[in-house]
Amino acid sequence: MSTIAFDQFALTRIADFARSLSRLHRTAQRHLVDDDQIDREFNAVCLSVWGYTTDDVSDDLFSLADHAWLDALDEAHARIFAAEQGYDLVDDGGMLTDWWGYCWMILAEKRGLLTPENRAAARAEIEQKYLSAANVVGVIIGR
């Protein structure tokens, strides 16, 4: 049996960026928390770590194999994958709640998808989706 060893001090500890989000998830266990608030906080973590969010990369840029891999991903394999890429998905309470989304971002980074061109295309796609809806006259995107 082989053992995988990682230098924990060399890993980017996502939990250090996700403290507010982790508190929000704990609050959501006791009180109703708006999904948009969680999404905004998750995006803030992604921006802090990668400079991009999941909204900045279209799903279509991932291969079918990548989608299948992500769909089959469990916590144990996610932790190993993240560590192999230089990230730690664990905080003092265990695995981060949003581990799957972080793996999505790590895979996007690994595939070279976190680019200004992909961000612009993804944002244009989102804007077009909203503009095609009834009663929408404009889209305001804040950063």
C-alpha cells in the first residue's frame, strides 16, 4: 500500500479564504439564509483564490470526460486531487462544504480555462440569457 504525502505548508489552504462562507453555512443550519448570499460569498472566495468565479468559465469548455469525472467526484478523491494541484480543502471542522465547487475551479485552472477571454465570453453568454428573458431591459454586473 502506498501513502500519499503532501507538505501541508506548501498547499494553499482555501479555508483561510472561506471563513465567512463557512460561518454562513453554519448559520444556515440554524436559520434561513438566502442562497444568493451564499453564492456571493462563494464567489468572493473564488475571486480571492483564483481571481475568477465559476461564472467566468462556461461549462461547455470542459470536456465530456471532465464532466463525468466531476460528476463522480467524492470527498476523498477531491481532497487528493486538490492537494495534487496545491490546494487544501479542509478546515478545522473537516472538509469544506463547497469542496465540489472548489474542485471545479481547480480543474478549470489546471485546464487553462481561467483567462480574460473566457471570462468575457461567459459573461456575454450570461448577459444574453438575461436579456432574452421577458421584461428585462438591461443587465448590471458588479464586481
